[in-house]
Amino acid sequence: MKTKLISSFLFFVILIAIILTSSYASLAISKITGGADKKIENHIRPLNTLEGIPNGTIDLAFIGDSLVMTGIDPTLTEKKAGMNSVVLSSPGMTMIEAYHAFHELLQRQNPRLVMFETDVLYFGGNMDGTKELISDRADKAFPIFFYHDTWKNFFSKPEKPDSNVRGYTPIDSVYPKAPDMNYMRPTGNALSFSFFNRKIMNKIIAECKEKHIALCLFSSVCPMHYSMERHNALSIYAERNGLSFIDLNMPDKKVPIDPHTDFSDNGEHLNSSGAGKCTEALLEEMHSLSFY
């Protein structure tokens, strides 16, 4: 009996050792290959962006999903505002992924300002985030289950990486169909976001205050995702938390977007022409709020 217990104990010790060793090997391979699927890419992309920048050189960080990745050009912030900036983004970024990107930013940089794009607040599952939280903690404890597909990338030719500048990926194509630009129709309704996403955003707010980092919410130009209902909810949230909120979708902002030439699809992502206009308009709003 005693021999069986010892054998069982040793078996589980060896099993855990194999899982942990495989996990960290998978993590290393994923960094080399760039990941094997969308979930891995979303986690690795902001980290790879930060690794290419010397520590302590970033003044401003834009955090968000693909609306930021294709819609904010950080080279313009240096030219127009004299601020070194970075875009930390991934397609369909969740709030947990946004928090991880924010956390990694603080480990490597000392930004004066963080601009947080609000579309991320509306991504995610149920209201309490139980599923996302369990999945995230399991991935962190045992990376082998998160990076399991990266092994096949190690033995295959990696795909050509996207052309990007400090996390910004320009798109030169023009979508032939213009989106409906009359999408911010007046209403008193408010479309709130989940309690779980609110909790993570509150954590980011608290950490920015603790480290004396200015934080501003902003909504990029996106007819497909934004509405007056979202604007109303985000305005209330920003006011309650003492934050500035810039909504470039509002008619009074007069961002000179041409619906026939400035989108790469039907109203979701800006192309490089639209990104330049969106970034310049955002910088003007930031200047009016004395962020630089």
C-alpha cells in the first residue's frame, strides 16, 4: 500500500513537471513563431511591439482593438505633439487582454498618458466574466494549454509579419461601398457594458492614479460599432470616474473623414488615409484638454 502511494505521488510530481516544462517551452516557441491562432496572436502582438522599443522611452500609449491598430498612427504624435507613442492592440482584443497589455507597458515604460479606446469595453462574454476569468487563470498557470498549437509553427515556415510601425498597421486599400455616416442619431438611451469589463477598467483607472499617469477614454471613428447609445453610457462612466472622454464620432468633432475614400471596409476599419485624419483630429482634442 505504501509503495503504491509513493508511486502515485511520484507519477503526479513527474506529470506536473512535464506540464510546466512544456508550458514554458511553448511560451518560448510562441514568441519565436508569433503564435499559431488568433487567441495567441492577440496575447503576443502587444508584447512583441513593446519588446522592439527601448525601455523608458514612451510618453504615450494607445490601447485598444483593431480600431486602434489600423486607425491611430503613432508617428504623427511625434511629429505633431512631440510625444513618443506606441499602439498596443490586437484584433478583437478583450478587456483581459487589454489589461495584460497595460500591465506589460508599466513593466517596461513610464508613460505620461494612456489613451484607452472604448470599443474594447463592449467585447467579452457574460456579465460577471466567470468564463473569461477561469480561462485566463488556467492559461497563466499552464501555458501549454494556451500555446499548444505553436509546436507546429516551430517546424514550418513562419508567415510574413504585418508591416507595422510601433503597433500601427496601415491599410492602403479602399472599400468601394461607403458606410452610412448618419449613425449618431440622437437618443436618451444608454448602452452599458458588462460588470466584468467595468471591474477591469476600474482597476486600470486605479493603477493610473496610483502611478500618476493621465488616462483618457476615446472612441475612434467607426460607423459600424458606435452609436449615441454607446456615447451616452461612456459619457456617464467617464464623468463618474473623473476621466476625460473624446468621442470622434460626434458630429461636433467634424473629423474630415470621406466615407468614399477613408475606409478599408464598410464602416469598421479606417485605411491609412482615414487613420491620418483620425489621429490628427484626436491630437487636436488632446491638445484642447491640455494633455500636451
